[in-house]
Amino acid sequence: MTLHANDLVDTELHRAVSQVGLDVEYTRSRGNTMWARGKDGGEIPVTDFISGYGSLILGHNNPEVVARAKELLDRDTPVHAQVSLRPEAASVAAALNRIVHREFDTTEPHHAVFANSGAEAVEVAVKHAEMDRRLRLAELTGAVEEHIAEARSAVARGTAVLAPALLAALGLPATTAPETALDALEARIHAFQDSHPDSAPRLLSLVGGFHGKLMGSIQLTHNPQFRTPFTELAAQPRFVPVNRPDALRAVFEAERTPLLDVTVKDGVVDVVERDAPVFCALLVEPVQGEGGIVPVSAEFAKELQALCAEFDCPIVIDEVQTGAGRSGAFFASSLLPLRGDYYTLAKSLGGGLAKTSVTLIREARYRPQFELVHSSTFAKDAFSSGIALKVLELLEADGGAAYGVAAERGARLVAELEAVRAEYDDIIADVRGLGLLVGVEFADRSAVGSPMVRQTQPAGLFGFLVSGFLLHEHRIRVMPTGSAPNTLRLEPSIALTDDEIARLADGLREVCAVLRADDDARLTAFVGARAF
């Protein structure tokens, strides 16, 4: 059998997207425009609202970012200089700290661990959180043993006695010799600890959340289609409904694990219960991207912050898609506000050219030992760090003017889309998002729509069909979200123009009219009459 070159890369995906006209070759790109190779060999401009799934806050091949890349390459910038000083990475860390301090009104240092992708940044955060949890557990169990020894010493010196209620709880008479009572107490404590296993980390993630597809990060991604084939490979999280603080508290209460400790106070030896550090981390996206562009509410963020503090559960804020200015601030979580113990960044941090990511870890949680057990060949190289520095420079210029542009352009985009929804509220169920991360949710018409709609919506293909229509009929590039296939995800750059917004709105108006008329012939006409 002769295989085409495309059959050697994403074979099944290629076949699937070809059915809805998304098998297009793009030859070049700039700003919000990509040029597709036409059937006649020419180039056809397409307005890109996908933008590398949020990787292009500054647009395709931003001239200043490209110039910086050329400069770095022209001066033979070392990429591989492991186990040496990496001043460019240090500068990125310093710049990110300045932003964290400004947006979260803090002076606490945040240590930076670099990687190559968002999924890796998430795995760095969870790995570090688990190391921290195990060290805290060892510190607590060690402290219990020290407290037992201190109690023995105090009793031996005659400066403390066992509480009468404690003797009764141990089933011992008041005349029991102190050493005998202490032996019984120690045995009871060890038996209690042994009967409450606490070695397995409790991981919490939100329903609809997406945190990557690597072996560890896929466990934290809610979509069963992505996760189920690999659930035996790693610890399983508890998934909590988004914007439901009652459900979050219920999970914390169900998973908390007590340990017994000894106290000596006012000359009395007694026992208290303490919570073992069993919670490794809770992961949250300020706006769920793959989950259908679902923003976390300010109320939920406030309760989440309080509950995680109460149960000593570190918060990992996944800003891979929402960070780097897309929300109208550098960190979308700062707008809630929600303070994290860990922040993950990637995508737009690389300016659309470099593959880089970083995990920021607050000083209060940081464990220096982590540096000796985690590494990455390409992490914090001078090239990608140099690109990231340029991105940060552009975003922070003129007092962070880019963030205001993202907020304004996003508001204009939402206003135009809301106007379309008002005209076709039977077709478009909702428009939602934050800044330049916007979702357009189509109503479920699988029971009332045309034969094509009734077939594609239950199969999760409807959003791809609409994307094919908009691409070929209106030269608009969009894509549905992976876990909510009826929702189109829009993530353009801050260079988005009024004309580009208007053309998207026009395209959506036509597709809505076609869907309202149940006109399958018009909806699929592009399949047999493609220009590219």
C-alpha cells in the first residue's frame, strides 16, 4: 500500500477534518491573517480567530518579535548551555515577579521553573506541590514524635501529668504509672496514624477543566474522551463542579485525614487532632478554554481561596491560555481576584515563535530541593527566554497599554456577537468570555434541526461543520472547543480590527440564517466547491 506523506502524521485527524473542509495548507501568516494555498496555486487570505489556541496575543509573526528572533540567531545565541548561568531566564523571572507584585499587590518572591509547553508547566507545578506535601507530612509526623518525647521528659521531671480524661480515653485507671500511661498513649497514637493512610495525594480539578495531555496532566483534564484511556497511569483527582463552593467544601470534608498529636500545656499532657497534609493541589483556569469558555465567578474564586486556606490545599492557577494579557490584565486571575501558590504560563509567552513555559512558585511554598530532581533539556534556553523578554517588553510598554487594548477589543467583539445572538437567539444560546477569549455557544438543535444538524450535533461534529462553512464561505478561521463542541472559541490578537470583527459577525449571521432555514444544501455546498 502506498502512503501519502499526510498519512504518516495524524492520519485519522487528517481524514476527519478533510470531511468538513479543514484540511487546508497555510503558506504564510502575519497579524490576524493566514494565507491558504488555493487550488490554483495562489494564496487566499483568511482571518484567523484561533490564533494558535491563544498563543498569539501579539499576532502571527509580530515584526518586533521576529526582529528579536533574528537578532538572537545572528549573534549565535547559545541554546544549549545547561548547568550554567542563564541570565536571560533570570531576567524573565524578574520581569514576571514585577508583574505579579503589581497585579496581586504583594512583595513575595516567586521562583521560576522553566519548561517547553503548558502541559509541562502544569506537571512542574503538581510535581513540586507533591514534593512540598510529602515534606510537610514528614515534618508533621516528625513533630509528633518530638512532642511525645517532650511529654515524656516533662512527666519525668514532674512538671506535667496526663489529663484525667486522656487516661479514661485510654481505659486506664487514675493510679496508672506515668511511664505505663505514656507507653499506652504512644501506642494509641501510632495505631491511629496507621489506621488513617495518608500517603496518597489528593488532587482536585474542576469539571470542564483542561490542563494538558501528557501522562500526568491528562489525569487533571476533565474530558473523559481524553483522559479515560490513561487513568491507570497516575493518581486520579476529584473533579468539582465549577462555581459550586458547596461541592468543593464537601470534597474537602470527605477527603480530610486526621493525625493525633501530643500537647503539653499548663502542666497537662493531652492529645489533639491535626489535619494531615493530604491535599496536593487544586487546579483552576480563570476561564475554562477547552471546557467551553466558562469564566470562574468572583464569588467562587473568593470561596475557593478561603477553602484552600482552611484545608491547606495549594492553588495551581493555570494561566496557559488566559495569561500574558489576553484577559485585559497580564494574569486573568488578578481580575477575580484569585491568588495562587503556583501560576503556569506558556502559549503567548513565546510570542508565537518560541516554545517556552514557566511555572511561578510563591516563596512560602518553594522547596529548593526540587531543582535537584527536575530538569529539562531545552528549558530556559537563551533563545526562547530572549523572545519571552521581548513579549513582556511589548506587553508592558506604555504602562501596560496592551492590556487595555485587549479589554477594549474584547468588549467590541462581544458587543457585535451579542447583536448577532439577539437576531438569532434560537440558534446562538450564549456569548461569553473575558477580554480576547470569547465563546459563541450554539443551541442544541439535534432534535429539531435539519438532518445534517441532527446527525452532527450528537456526534460532536457540529462545531467543526460550522467552522468549515465559515472558512470556505467567509474566509474566517474558527474552531470549536474540545470539550464543548457546540461552542466556537475565539482568541484573536490585540491587532483585531473593526473590519475583522464585522466580517466574523456577517459570517455568523449567514450560518445562523442557514441553520434556521434547515438548509443543508447551503450549509454543505462548500464541500464540493472549494477554492482551497
